[in-house]
Amino acid sequence: MSASGDVGNNKSTQSGNAALHGMTLVSGAAIAYVATQVLFALSSGSTFKPTSPTCKYKQFYESIQDFFNDPDMEEEVQDILEY
């Protein structure tokens, strides 16, 4: 919402990070990274530590990576990446 209260009139002239870095497809690693960052943002932790005692972020990230790399989940992974 702009200062004048208009909704939907945002005319951004800057590229997002994905465009700046030539990212045209989403990868399993990118999804795992974002999911881990969201988990941290929703947690009560004040600093990000991969092996926090309250939430093992590294283990969480690696389990998502394992899913995307599992040959038995190839069809599901493809559906997710295409979505």
C-alpha cells in the first residue's frame, strides 16, 4: 500500500535477487534454504546457529535435501520443482 492508500499501483523498477543472479529455475537446495530460514524466523531464537539446541537447523536442511535427492521421490520432486 502506498502512502496515498492506493493498492496495486506499485511500479517497481528494480530487479529482484533471482533476476539479478540469472535464477530461472528453483532447485531443491533453494527450497531447503528458504524453508530453514522460515523455520528460524518463526522460532524464538535470537541468533542463527546451525546446531541450535532448540532446533537443529542443519539437520532440518539436510532432511529436505535428502528428500529432493531421493530417487524414489523423483516424480514428487519434479512436480514440486515444476510448480
